Amino acid sequence: MLKQSWKYFAAVACALALACSSGKAPAEAALKLAEEAVSGARAEAEYLVPDDFKSLSDDLAAAKDAFAKGDYKGSLASAQSIQQKANDVLAKAKARKDELTTTWNSLSEGMPKMVEAIKSRVDILSQSKKLPKGLDAAQFTSAKDGLSAASATWAEAQAAQAAGNLTEAIAKANQVKDKATEVMGLLGMQAGGSAPAN
């Protein structure tokens, strides 16, 4: 009787081991694919849609944790859903990139013209013997400092865009826009870049 019991328990243990083994391999393979999917999405998604990418990374960590605890079924299901989610996150990142590119293109077309118009006005006033009415020496100095700051920030915006960081590039371009608008106000210039006659 005891011998038969041992045979029964051995058979059960063997069956359980086989079940675990058969569940482990697919889960392990799915986890590898999930890791590759998350890694592939990282380059753009991490900075374009950071919240979505964090959620994706958290899901991968949870799937790995389930695998480590022997929950191969749960790990497999999570890993498979991560692969689809990674595709969705990548699509969202692409849409965000397209949106940012459109914004940047608009700013990069207008900002150089705006800064150049200010520079031209500053050059003219610098050569003039007398500043126009409504503009004193202190304001003119402030305007020149503002022009230098705007030019420097615009260079930084272009560098960020060249490095592929559109979010930073646009943020800096908007700083240039604000500073240029402020300087134009000091110089009595209109938004289109025109200036009053001396």
C-alpha cells in the first residue's frame, strides 16, 4: 500500500513538473519578445509619450515578477498583451512626433524672420544720432540684451532639434518668441516686424 502511495505521489509530482515546464517555455519566449518590443519602443516613446512608456515598462516588470514567482500562465498573458501595447505606444509616439514636427516647422519659419527684423532695427538705431521718441537709452540697452538672449536661445533650439529633441526645441523656440515680442514692444515695432519711422 505504501509503495503504491509513493508511486501515486511520484506520478503527480512528475505531472506537475511537466505542466510547469510546458508553461514555462512559452512564457519565457513571450517575455523575450515583450522585452524586445519595449526596447524597440524606448528610443522615441520614452521622451515623446513618457507616461505611456512608463506604463508599458511597469507592465513588463509585472510580467517578469509573475514569471519569477512561477505564475507562467499569468506571465504569458501579460507578455503577449505587452507586445500589442508596445505597438500602440509606438503609434501614439509617431502621432506626437508628427504634431511636434508641424509646430517646429511653423516656429522655425517665423522666428528667424522675427529676430532678423529686430536686429535690423537695432542696427539702424545704433547708427542713429538720436533715439526715437518713446525709447530712452536704458530701454534700448534692454532691447539689445534681449536680442542677444533671443539669438542665443534660438541657437539652442536649433541644436535641440538637430539632436532629435523636438520637445526641448519647441520650448526654447517659444522662449525666443516671448523674448522677441517683448523686445519688439520696447522698440515700438509691430508683430509683422515693421518699425515706426525715426
